[in-house]
Amino acid sequence: MNNKNLLLLSSSMVKDTQYLTHALPMIKSHLTDITELLFIPYAGVTINYDDYTAKVQKALEPLRIKVTGIHQCVDKIAAIKSAKSIAVGGGNTFHLLHQLYENNLVTAITSAVENGTPYIGWSAGSNVAGDSIRTTNDMPIIEPKSFDALKLVNFQLNPHYTDYNPEGYNGETRAQRLTEFMVLNQNIPIVAIVEGTGLKVSNENGQQRLRLMGSDEGYIFIAGEKHIINSQSNLDYLLE
């Protein structure tokens, strides 16, 4: 389908900015005149769902958006079907996907987004929009039914990407970890997005478009190689 409307953010903050502040212009543009948002807080582990929902509500107050936590809904599938927009927050990707499967929401979310419901994710919420969660940075603190994710895009994502390597650090770098994935999955692209950026999927004249949003560059890892992608780069080919 060509109705997907996605905003996949790398992070909820950039350096010392306030929660979601840097993303408000992107969110406003993404939602246009929509003022209601269904929030999925399942990635939260050290924060309870009520507090997490309230945190997002406060952050989006400048946009006058009403936020409802899905955990507050008796019929969660019906809530997804009737949602004006859907947002999935960051935290632990394994816990998030586990809860999506436990609540039978994977198919419901996918169907809603394919029918045009705007989707916003950040960090773990962006991870689960990809083909699988096999390139997340998170610890597998719980085992979901499957590593298969929402498949809203047909590539892998790696939010919070960084090339930073502290002096004296002897563990694998992020690039080395992603190279391990490439060895076993030669033809599956990984789009690595740095903090402050995001991916935008939109429908333009019946065609799906993919752009990198923000001022910084990102990266594509595929077939053993790392390629730089610049802001506003045309990435439509990744949706084919």
C-alpha cells in the first residue's frame, strides 16, 4: 500500500535538549492538523506507563495534542483502529515487542498504518517499525514471541548510531556489531540514524517517498559496506 505516513526518530533528546523538544517541528509537520495521539509506552521498564504517558503529554503541549496511553484502553485493538495517530516511545526494544505480541497489536498497528494512520516512533519505537529488531542496541531482558517487527519498512534500523569509540575501550564498536549482521544478511540494508535525525516516509502523488530528516548525515550498511547519506537524501529505493 502507498498510504504509509511514518516519522522514525533516532532519539527523544539531542545532547542537553528537553524531552522531544528538537522533534516538535518534525512532529507538527508530520501530524498536520491532527490533535489526538494514541501513545504506546511498552518500551518503558524503569518508568511506569502512566508517568511515561504524562511525560509525552507534557512534551507535546506546545502542539496542543491530546495524548492517550494505550494501557488505559479496555479494548486495545479497537483503540488502534480508531486512533487518529500512533506514537511508540523509546526504552527497551525487546520489552516493547514482547508487549505488542502479548496484546495482539502487531497486526492491528500494521493494518492501521497501511491504511494511512500517521505513526511516530523514537528509539525503540523506531526499531520496531523495521523488518526485525535484530539491529537494536538494547539488552534482551525479555524474550518476545519473535524478533520479527512491524515491517512498516522493509529494512533494518539502528537508532542512536554513533562512531564514538572511547580511548581504552576494547569492546565492539557499533559499526562492528552491524558488520556482524551484514555477514549473515548480505542483502538486507541497515539504516543507521544519529541522534537529532529521523526518517520520514510519506505519500506523494500515490508514491511512497523516504527522506532523512535533520541536519546531520546518516549511514546505510549493506553487503559489507558503509555508505553516508546526507540530510534530505532521496532514499525511495529502500522502499522497493
